[in-house]
Amino acid sequence: MTLTSTTGRIGLNCALSTPFRPDGQVCLTRLVSHAQWVLANGCDGFTLFGTTGEGASLGHAERNRMLGAVGSAGIDLRQKVMVGVSAATLDDAVEQARTGYAVGCRALLLAPPFYFGNASDEGLFRFFAALFDRLGGQLRDVILYHIPGMTRNGISVELTQRLAKAYPGMIIGVKDSNGDWNATERRLTELPGLQILVGDERQLARSVRSGGAGSICGLANIAPDLLRPLANEGKDDPRINAMVEAILKHSFMSAIKAMIAEQTGDAGWRVMRAPLDPMTEAAARELASTLGALRSGASAAA
């Protein structure tokens, strides 16, 4: 397999958080402002509707409005914006993918179907093949999303190879969010020509030094400046591991939102879409203090 993507190396891509108003609707003003901030502070691009962005809770009309707001703000969708696809049904996956392609997104971050877990590679191949066939000439630039902790189905090396062979040039990479270095290393070794991305920031520098293409990650919502040398140069920074460990003592998605709220002074960022709960104010203050101390502590290793 050879790298045929027209999009270039992914680098540091933020799994962008989605701001909600108290009534549960997406706050487009906050969304655009935050997207512009992550780009200005070190990210090469960002992904809408990913896990950190509570993407599985976002409907088709909302996705269209969000993409429209980002595009209207002058952000280059073809170069900067990837679209997450996470659906339990084939029809929904097709519609989500077409929504991204219709605006010329950079790539799709495609998760396997969820709810019916522990599916075989054969079953998953049939799902993806049906999706790709339905997309037809629109199909391009697909990054397969391995996050079995959320989807209950994984993306194996063998499935990736089979899809890449059946749909030449369409699969450009894999995002591995399982946190298993041995599995990531196998992808780096056995999937030449594909962009291997990690979701666990603690693996980022090591992955890049081993040929990885960067990361799509949640920590980039609050520390893109620290992550950029890891994602694009493979430089270790002891602060990153410590920050991730501190955040993972809490629910990751709500903790990231709480930290955006702390950084911006905008408490509205703490809102989570039901059924998820926001981080408590006391826990948020404590975590913000911890992360602030870590950020100002040890400098990046050479």
C-alpha cells in the first residue's frame, strides 16, 4: 500500500469539543471561536463530531449547521477540517459521510458501527463495503477509527489491509485510540503507506519517532502549543504524560470542557449534552490548579 492521500501528513489535529447552550443546542459562536483558537495556537487542523466532541449525540441538521458556521468563518474545510462518522446504522453512516464530503472536508474519521459489539472482521468488512459502495464516486480520504472502548468493535490490521486492497487509495490511515502500544507498533510496522495516528497523547512522541503521522486528540483543546513538538517532531515532554494522568482521574470529555471554561473564563463551556454530566466546579478548580502547575514545571526534553 502506498500513501495516495491528497491531504498530506495529519500532524496535530484537535478532537474539537462541542459547546452546548443550557437548552442543549450547539453554541455556534463558541464553536467557531474555539476552532480558530486551536488553529492559532499550534494545531494543523481539527476534527468535528469526534468522541471528545460528543459526536455520536449530534444529528444531521446540527452537523450541517456546525460545518456551515466553520466554513462561513473562513476556515479552510479542505485543509483543516475532518469529519467524524459514528453511526449504528448504514443509512446514518452514509448521511454523515455525505455531509462531510458535501462541504469538501479534508477526510472522514470513520468509526465502526456500535451497539452490536464484538463483530467479526467479516461482518465489519461487509458494513464498510456497503458504506463505501453507497458513497461511490464521493469516496476518498478515509481514516479508520479504532476505539473499541466506545464502539465495542475494533479495527484490526487484517481488516485495514483488506479494505485498503478492496478500495485502493481510499483508506489513508488509522487512528488508534485503544492505548495499547504493542498494537499501535504493529500498525506502524504492517501498514506501510498509511498514516497511523494515536489518540493517547502519552504515546504521541514515541509513535512519531517510529513513523507515525501525528494525533487526533482531546488534549489539543487546551494545550496545542505543548503538543505540537510531539506531533510534528517526536519530541518528548514529561508534562504531557502528567497532564493526561491528571485528567484521566475524571471523565475525559467533561474534564476537557471544564478546562476550556477555566482558560476562557466562560462557564458556558462546562455544559454537557445529556446523558453526560458536567464536571463539578470544585473538581474543575482543583484540576485547573494541577494542570497549571504541571504546565509551568518541567520543560520539554530535548
